[in-house]
Amino acid sequence: MSFIAGFCNRVAMPGGSLFKEVIESHSADYDIATAIAECTITPLVKSSVTASGKNGGHSNNGVHELLECPVCTNSMYPPIHQEVLLLSNFVTFQEKCPNGHTLCSNCKARVHNCCPTCRHDLGNIRCLALEKVAESLELPCRYQNLGCHDIFPYYSKLKHEQNCRFRPYSCPYAGSECSVTGDIPILVAHLRDDHKVDMHDGCTFNHRYVKSNPNEVENATWMLTVFNCFGRQFCLHFEAFHLGMAPVYMAFLRFMGDDNEAKKFSYSLEVGGNGRKLIWHGIPRSIRDSHKKVRDSQDGLIIQRNLALYFSGGDKQELKLRVTGRIWKEE
């Protein structure tokens, strides 16, 4: 029995093992495309095409489970040249053991080149049968339970999921390496309950920052405040860091939502003292952009330390800054 024939038998066995051992064919003349055509696989449910993919039903025959790595359970992507140019950032390679078991190349090193199913040594043989089957599959987005009902060809699915508008948001708290993800209501509750972030209602703010030793910029505590405004949430960041060799303070606003929604709003920030004032007008950045990305792009109100101390007045031994601002919705 060839590998292809064995694979077809596996598809027809609804209660069989996910990685049924088959005898590998050594015939170089076997037509893989013909063999795939001989497999009896339930046709995919056709559905209407949308701009982002197909919307509606999808195949429930479980064939796509054969393309899951048994170690990490992620989908496996073969080295098909037509796809490498498009998927070069996330293509993985498929490895096959002498008994036909497969796993992704990322996990091959983790299992020390030993098949996790039958313990045989792994080779570098491409499993063309699975590659052909993968081309015929259409699968739902992994965020289907969060609201995305489109389905995609197997090799387009991962690219879509990287930018799916229904994918969870990462926690916007920048004071620690927080790994929490979720929708906006979950993150708002998480910021309030776990990070003890101050929550305020309204579209104007008056933020006071005091630092007893402004010469130690690296030790300055950054602050985060969440504002509920127009039924949405905004994160006001204020922190101290070095821009090159120069110590600076920076304030900026992030929107808890996607970028296309963030562009519907604008905000202003003001800081001053001793008859001087700095004013910043901008558009809040989506929390899809990391805190570090926004900060490093300098997309906000930046205050040089010498000017910040001048605004503070006195003997410049204590930093006292008051940042005011407002948020409004563009018509």
C-alpha cells in the first residue's frame, strides 16, 4: 500500500488514530495528483465570497487535523515556492519520519530529530500528499468564536489571522511584561483590578507629575490613566526615558480599539509654566501598536528635561509638571 493510499484510508476512518502508520511507497512514477483525486473526501461547503474571504459554512470532515503538528498543534506549512514569497515571515517546513508521521520543523529540534509518535529518526522528506490536500482545504479563522465568520484557503488563513480585526488585544500596561490578552471589556477590568490603574470619566484631563529627584531619569516612574470618553476608552501614558543621550519626558494617548476607529478621534496635550507653554495636537494610536513602538516613534508631547525643570520653577531640585488636555471626536 502506498503512502497516498494509506492516507486516503486514514481520511475515510472517522474513529482512527490521527497519525495512523502507513507503508511508504518508493515508486517515483506514482502520480500524486491522480492519487489525491482518488481519495474520497467530502467536498467543501461552498459559500459566498466576501472581500476578506468566504463567509459561511466550511468542511467538517476533520482532514485539516492531519496538518496539525503533534507537538505544538500549530498548522504545518510546506516549502511550496509559490507560497514562500508571500509567506516568508511565517513559513515552517514539514518533516516526515519513515512511517509517514509528520511534524513542523520548529519542533524537529525540540524532539532531537526523533519522531514523537513512533520514535524513528526523522528525515527531510517532503510529504507531498499533505501538501496537495492542504491546497484543497478551506478553514475558518481561528477567531471564529470572537466574531470572524470568514473562511480561507489553507495557505491564506495564517496571513489573515495576523491582521484579523477580531483577534484579541494585548494588555496596554507598559510597566511589566504582561501577557494578558482579550477584548476591550476584559482588558479594562484587568487594568483596573490587576494593575490598579486609575479610571476617569470625561474627555478632559489634568495630569500632575511630581518627581523628587529629576536628575535620575531612568528611575522616574511612568504613569498610566484610562479615560472613558464617547463610550470608548483611552490610555494616557506619561513617562521618563533617554532619547539618545538626552533625558526627556513624554506624554501620549492610545486608543483601546483598532486603528481605523482611533482615526475618528483627536486629542491635545499642554504643559507649561513661567509664562511658557508647549502644545501637542495628535491622533491617538491604537493599542494594536505596542507601547514601545509608539514611544520610539516619538508620536506625542516630548519635553526636554531642562525645559521641564524650567516649567517646574523653584530651585530645579524637584520636578512638578501639570499636563492638561482633551479628547474630541472628528466629524
